[in-house]
Amino acid sequence: PIKSPLSLPRTSGVSCPFFPIYPRTFVYSLRTRGRPFPVVLLVKGFVFCMGNGLLQGYYLIYCAEYPADWYTDIRFSLGVFLFILGMGINIHSDCILRQLRKPGEVIYRIPQGGLFTYISGANFLGEIIEWIGYALATWSLPALAFAFFSLCFLGLRAFHHHRFYLKMFEDYPKSRKALIPFIF
């Protein structure tokens, strides 16, 4: 087992969560055209992310042990693949959502394209896939717990978004599901 805190599997596991945070923090926030955001939500999000980051980092640096060839293990490879796939879905879906409104508009529109063709919560599905991939790549209980709670929280948000769209738009596609294409 690997004991060094700077080994490839540990470094990959510790750094993976920061990849989606960068677009969310810098790219997305700069492209939202200065819309106001409640400070309370910002602080709550910051506290949650700090706590989760400390838990994930502590486990991976001080508790996890990986074999020297972990980065060639199918769990690691598949996990990284799912993480990158989920991040791509998430970023693409956020781009679609950002383009729904012109500056100053407050009306709602039906998202079209990408996975929004099949589901109402494409951005949520992308994030869930990211964290399932992270849990698989790190093969850790804290990452699995985070993936599970992300699934519960974001799945519920997708369900509520879907229900809102169905009530708001008479022409909303009836075949579109909430979170999982063709299923839910």
C-alpha cells in the first residue's frame, strides 16, 4: 500500500473535487451577468464545501491506502471517466441554462438541447455522475457518502424542477423525465 501523502492516487483524489469548483466559482459566476445572489446562501455553501473538503482531504491524505498500481485499477479508471463525463454534462447544461435569458430578463423558458431533450435536471444528473465517479475513483466511504447525499439532494431538486416546469408550461414535453432519461 502507498503511504506517501503525495502519491498519484491520493493527489488525484484530493484534486478531483476542485475541477468542477473552478468553473462554478469563477467561470459561471462571471458569466451570470451580475445577478444578485443571497449572501446567506453563499456563506452556507462555503461552510458546507469547507467541511466536505476537509473530510475528503483528511481521509485521502491520512486514512486511505492504495496499492502502487491503483491508477491502473478499473475502479480508478472508470471513476475518473465518470467524473469527467459528469463534469462535461454539468458544464454543458449550465451553458444551456445561462442562455435561456437575455440580460435583464426574468421570464422562464424551457431548456432545450443536450440532455435537456430527455430530462429536466440535466445539470443535476451531471453533478451526480461526477460524484459517483469521484467515489469510485477514490474508493472511500466519505466520498460514497457525499455521492449518496448528492443523489438524494439533487434528485429531489430535479424532481421539483420537473414538477415546476410541468405546471408552468402547457407545452412542456410530456416524455421528458426528471432526472434519469426514459425512467424517472
